[in-house]
Amino acid sequence: MFYKDLGIDLGTMFTRIADGTQVLLSEPTIVAIEVEDQKMVAVGQEARDMYGRVPENIEVVRPLKNGVIADYEITETLLSYLLQHVSGSMRIFRPRVMISVPNGITSVERRAVHEAVLEAGSRDASLIQQSLAAALGVDLPINSPSGNMVITLGGGCTEAAVMAMYGIVSAETLRLGGMELDEAIVNYVRRKYGVVIGQVTAEQLKVRIGAAVPQDTENSMEVQGQDQVTGLPRPVTLTTGEIVEALQEPLKAIIETGRRVLEKTPPELVADIIDRGVALCGGGALLRGIDKLLTKSLGIPAYLVDNPLTCVVEGAAKAIPMYNILRRKLPQV
Ligand SMILES: Nc1ncnc2c1ncn2[C@@H]1O[C@H](COP(=O)(O)OP(=O)(O)OP(=O)(O)O)[C@@H](O)[C@H]1O
Ligand SMILES: [Mg+2]
């Protein structure tokens, strides 16, 4: 048995675990349970595959909503299963954990994360703001007194933050993310065509043909839906331009979040950010043209980082040996 330090990113859609050298695991934040006795049936990808295809006695649950724990017991079950999973055949004796949380959540919400990860079998747990973890994960020079800006576009929340000297100078957390973008597509298709499509289908449209700004080459995709009136199956074909239109409302809220952070940031730091640009992290940063949209609307060059999906968990793991430097900047529980 040996000790190990682990970083955890407990995301609305994916939970990721890393040690100081690599990402060890990335699984959908989903658990399938038996309704009657709340017994776990499946976790992660296996549970996700069951979504919408299970008998009545089994429920498929997402225990996080918009970046915070919505179901404590199930979150704890998920974390304890995943922690056991990474320890594999070599028994890791109760790891020390650094777990990321959105910056703008309440102390009650933070305590729930702290307690869940301790109950799940860690020896010691500290929290880190996800923006700070993301900045460490993409190697921004946040040890310096100059300003660095990150926008994390997750599945359930969006966070914009300016950091300097290992601390957060100004930040905003918006409880809206990729899932709300999918919902906007569902609503758009219902309004325009009278066809109801599922969220999984909406996400596929977003990822395969979607964009944040109009594109030179239009793609199209046919999907199956249900006629709103007759309830019968009906195919509908959507184009890139239509998805762009569908996404405008939620994207506006994301832009506003970045803008409010810049407004709160001292001018010297804003000057640094204009030079360095804004790092875009999280799965939502992969939306085509989101860098262009944010560059244009914020007046600051926005760029996609190399590791948008894993930078938060990598940064959380990196933060563990830096604990003494970071201690006073981390959220208290
Ligand atoms: N190519 C893509 N284009 C657009 N969106 C994408 C793409 N790839 C992934 N996404 C979106 O990224 C989101 C998931 O991102 P991520 O894994 O960072 O979320 P999370 O960490 O689980 O959530 P959160 O941090 O908000 O709690 C999903 O909404 C997904 O649809
Ligand atoms: Mg995330």
C-alpha cells in the first residue's frame, strides 16, 4: 500500500481524476440506481449507455446540476466507486485529494463537495477554484503580478476569471453551460418545425454542425424527432446557420459574464490580458467559432487551449504539491 495525491474535477457532465503526471480517468457523471433500495447498478459510461433504455425499477441519475451537487448520496457513491477504480490492483491507501469547485458557489455547496469526497474515502481534501485549476493546467504564469484571464465553458456552468499572484482578482460564475445550449437547440427545433428532439440529438447537432458564428461552409444534418401534434416520428434537417441562430441567446449570457469580469478588473491587469489573450477551457471551448465570437465581443483575443477537457483536473493535481503557496488563496470550508 502507498499514498497517492489525486486531483479531481467533479463536473456536471464528466468527472475526471488525475495524479501529478497523467489523467487517470474520465467518466460521465452519471449513476444508474435501483429505485427501491437506491443500490448502484452502473456508473459512468456504462450508466450513460442505459439512459432512456431502462426498466421502471432502474433510474439513471445525474447527481450534479449546473456545477453543484444536486444529489449528495449519489455523488458520494460515484466518487467512492471512481476512487476505488483508479487505485486498481495496487491498493492506494486513502489518497490526498484536491477537488475543483466553481468559484461562485455558496459555502453550503462547497461543504457538500468537501464532505462527499472525504466520505468517499480520501484521507484529506482541499478545494480549488476551477478557474485557478484551469490556469495551472494550461501553465499560465499566475505566479506573476500580471493579469491572466481564463473562461471555462463547461456542460453546466461557465466561469470567467482574472488571476494574478496565485489568486483570483475578479470572477463571475454563470449557472449555464453546454447543456443549456443543447436545450436552446431543442426549443428552436420545436418552435420552427413543430418537432420535438431529444437532448442527446441536440448535442450531436451542436457538436457535428454547430457553431457560435456563421461559417463559410454550411453543413447540414438530418435527425429524427417526434411531431409535436401527432406524436409520430418525423425527420428534420438542420443547417449550421440554424444552429448558430438557436445558440445566440445563451451565448449572449456567456459574453456578458466575460464582460462583467473585465469591468471589475483593474485597468493595468486588463492591459496585460489584451497582450496575452483569454484562454478558453472546458468542452464548450470546442464549439466552432466561439474564439472568434468572444474575441469580437470582448475586444480581447480569445484562444482555445491545447487541453480544454482536462486542464482543470491536471491543474488540480498540480496544485497539491503547491499547497503551502496556495493555501490562503483556496476556498475555505
Ligand atoms: N466539439 C464540441 N462542440 C461544442 N460543444 C462541445 C464539443 N465537445 C464537447 N462539448 C460540450 O462540452 C460540454 C462538456 O464539457 P466539460 O466536460 O468541460 O463539462 P463539465 O466539466 O462536466 O461541466 P461543468 O464544468 O460545467 O460542471 C458538453 O456540454 C458538451 O456538449
Ligand atoms: Mg468542468
